[in-house]
Amino acid sequence: MKKQVEIFLPTEYGNFYSSIYPDSEGKEHILMVHEKTNEEKPVLVRIHSECMTGDLFHSLRCDCGYQIRESMRMISEEGGILVYLRQEGRGIGLTQKYFAYKFQDMGYDTIEANEKLGYKADLRNFAMVADMLKDRGIREIRLLTNNLKKVKEMNDNGIEVVERVPLFTEANAYNEKYLFVKKEKMGHQL
């Protein structure tokens, strides 16, 4: 995975250096390094998979929008990196995610809905993040996540997770079942 271009990107969370890393399927993943980042010590990193409904429209069906905003706030305080992966709907894509929402509206949980559509619970791959971080010379991170799969994939691919930093989320009436499934069926540390 090779970086294609890097730009200076000022945001409401401070100034970032933002790079595009296309994968073999042509998806363009984004690495954003806050200007306060000290890459000589373990860097605070958030690996965030695209969630248009949560990130952009602030949907209450998930905790994704909250997670990206809180991650950016935390990164703005001490420096760090946001890796934005184009893996919508746990890797099934936006249209299929909408079909999964229809099944969820019928009472299926998120895993059951994906399975009704012929998919596994989670098709995402985080191994590419290791290549992106190594491209910057980063080998040790403090990973901002509740998902132990991300921790394992980083460690398995040569990036040492020296600390897992939890990202606390409060449930609401729309995402309570979603969060329960993440914790009980997917092993997230909520």
C-alpha cells in the first residue's frame, strides 16, 4: 500500500496532514496526522471504518458518529492519528448496509441481518493500517478502540499496541441492541 498524496488539512479539531492510500480494490483510505503528533513515542491512533449514516448524518442507530468526533477531540488535545478506512457497513457497503437496516427493523440484530444478506458478521480488514503506519515509521501505538480484533491485527502485522485506550459510549433507545451485540457477540470491550 503506497501513499499517493499528502495535503495540509485544517479542521475544527486542529491542523492535520492528510494522506490517501489506495488499496488493491481501488478504495481510497485516509491517514490523518495531527500537527501536535510526536512520532518518537507511542502515538494515539484511532482506526475508524466509514459509516456514512453515523459519521455524516449523525444517526443514532450506531455509535460511529460519536466515536469519530470523540476520537478527533482526543487527538486534538495530545496529537495522534486518525485512520479512516473505506469499509462501510462492516465491509458490506452502503447499499447492503441499508438492506441490513431493513432486517434490523424486523427484529434481527446486526449480525443476523448481515447473515440474512449472505455475509459474515464483520468483513473488515485492519491489516492495511499496519502498512500505512509503517510508511510513517510508526511501530508502537496507543490504540483508541473497544474492538479487540483491531488490537490483534495490529500486533499480528508488526505494530505493537502498547495500550488500548477505551472509547466510552452511552446507549440510547435506538442503539441499545446494537451495542449489546457488539459487546456480547463480537467481544467489544464496552
